[in-house]
Amino acid sequence: MYRIISGQWKAKRISAPKNFDVRPTTDFAKEALFSIIENRFRFDFGSISVLDLFAGIGSLSLEFTSRGCKDLTSVEMNAKHAAFISTTSRELEMDSQINVIRADVFEYLKKNRNRKTYELIVADPPFEMEVPKYEELISLVLNNNYLKENGVFILEHQSRTKLQHPNLTDTRKYGNVSFSFFKPNERPTEETSETENESAD
């Protein structure tokens, strides 16, 4: 079970079947995360695109849509979990705001390069994931034009998992859960591009 913290469905409790093997972000950590998103990055939820990777049973996806996000893509490999997000969003009349995709996150990121950019990308992979897989995930997101220039990638992980990357701007710890924040790759300026083109001539 998890709770939608704010927005249209504030305080709504979402109960998943007991046989689901899931670990939704705790209310405490989720509340802290959305406070950072709102106060530090000052995103207007109604006008941004959000990509939720490893969406689980929709704890973050439904929180975003409850707060007014109209363009959210949830990627989840488990068929039952993906169906649960679809069913729940339909029951809450938020299904027009959420595009649920059943897919392996790594394969999805490889197949959809350069197709769409997002202001905000969140990922909550399995806690037991090894550091090299985290590094692959970070690389796939940052090196394939998924983030807009003002965008941010937020990666949830165990606090004992230490991540290092040139684009890592901050890590916030909430008990055994941490959120690491990554900025987009710097895009070459027109001047740089012209210089490179001249060199190539």
C-alpha cells in the first residue's frame, strides 16, 4: 500500500494485491523528493514531461499525475505491475495523463534514443542492482538525448550504494534510501559546432 501525498487525489491510499513483490518509495522519502523537485527545481507539473523508469506499481507516476502532470510515461517490465498502473490510473480518471509501457528499461532506453526529451526523469531500479548496472543506466539516460537542457535525472538507490559521475550534482539521504541528482550533458555551442565543422573540412 502507498499514499498519494498531494494534489487532486491527496491522501488517497492505493492498495496492491498482497502477492505483488514491490517496494514503493516510502511516504517520508517521497514527500522529501517532491519538496526538492518543487522548491529547488521549481517545475510546473502541468507543463512538463516526465519519464518514470522502473515504475513498479505507480507510486511516483500517480503522485506526478495527481499533482497535475499531463505527460507522463511509465516504463515497467512486470506485466502485472504495469497493468495495475493502467487500471488504477483509469479508476482515478488519470489514464489520459499516463502512458504505461511494459518493457525492460535498458532495452527501452536503447530502442528509443533521440525520440523524445523530458524535463524530469526518475528511476527506482531494484535495490539489489549492482553498481555497473547503475552506471549503464546513467549512461543510457544522459548520452542519448533524453533530458532537456533544463532537465534533471533523479535516481533512487540504497544509501550504501555510492555513485560517482561528472554530472552528479547532489545526493540526498533519507534512511536507507538516497536520491542522486544528475544534470544533462552539456550541449555543444554553435561556435563549437562551427569550429568542429571547419576542422572536418
